[in-house]
Amino acid sequence: MKDIAKIILGNILITFSYAFFTVPRKIINGGVTSSALVVHCLAGTNVTTVANILTIILLVSCLLFLGKEYFIKSILSSICYMSFFNLFYLLGFTININIVLAIIISAILVAVGYYLCISSNASTVGFDVIALIINNKNPRIEIASALRFINIIVLLFGLLALGYESIIKGIVFTIIYSSILKTLLKNGFKIILNPLSLKKMPH
């Protein structure tokens, strides 16, 4: 039940960020939806079709390479994501704040959301599946670093189709959220709850 609660809360944070901060401001995050949009712009394919195909491939990969627990929890995560994103998006309003502040807040929410899901042995059925598989095969490659690399590769392809402004915002967003995620995966919330622990950490 604890893992289920964390998966639900994680997806609430992620979808809240996407619906109210990143999507209205056209901040491209380098994920599955961004990839589908890039393919659509370059090849004229349907965005939804491409996104659905990628999601299916990632779910199958999750089952094959990460096991049944990850697969089942990732299905729950996927259902939560679709439900909450549609709910928030249908509310039809944005939070009007400065773009820099919007990027920072959304990056924090997404990082915490990813952490809650990953620490519960679940994926968001995004490219974190690939990052988890890479880390599983080679633990020296950190999940957050692999995810950052994948997202930036997608964003660089997006330069050909989406323009530099959205891509620059997306790269900044990706660097911030992946850095926060990296810290959370190493230290959990202890580093936030007890800032003095920073002094005790070995250099």
C-alpha cells in the first residue's frame, strides 16, 4: 500500500507540473510525448499513434528486462498518469508566473514524482524505463544521468522540427530535474529534511 500511495502521489506531481507549467509554456521535456511530436513534425505521423506505440514498446521492455513487479506497478503508474493528466488538463487554466520560476518549480515536482515512482520499483512508462534497464545492466551508469542523456538526445532531434526556443527551455528543465532526481536517488528526502547532513557526507 505504501508503494501504491507513492506511485499515485508521484504521478499527481508529474502531471500537475506538465498540465499547469510545461505544456502551456511549450517546455519540451524530451519524453515520449516530445518524441512523438518530433516524429510527427519530421514524418507527418499521428502524434497519438506514435506515443501509443512507444508506450507499448516500453511496457513490454519493462516486463522483459525489469520483471513482473516493475511491469504491474508501471501499468498502475501509467493509468494514474493518464487519469490525472487528463483531469488537470481539462481544468483549462495555467499558473501565471515567470518562465524561469515555472521551469524551476516544474523541474522540482517532476524530479520528486520520478523519485517516488522509481523508489517504489515502478516506472512512469516513459524513457525512465530505458534508464532503469541501463542501470540494471550496468549499475555504474546512474538512472538520472542516463535519463538526462536520453532526454537531451530527443531534444536535439527536436531542433529540426520544434525550434530553438522550446528546446533551450527543455534542456534547462531536463538538467535541473535530472540533477535533483540524482540527489534524491542517492540520499532520499534525508538531505532535505536534515540539511546538516551535508556537512557529515564524505567528500
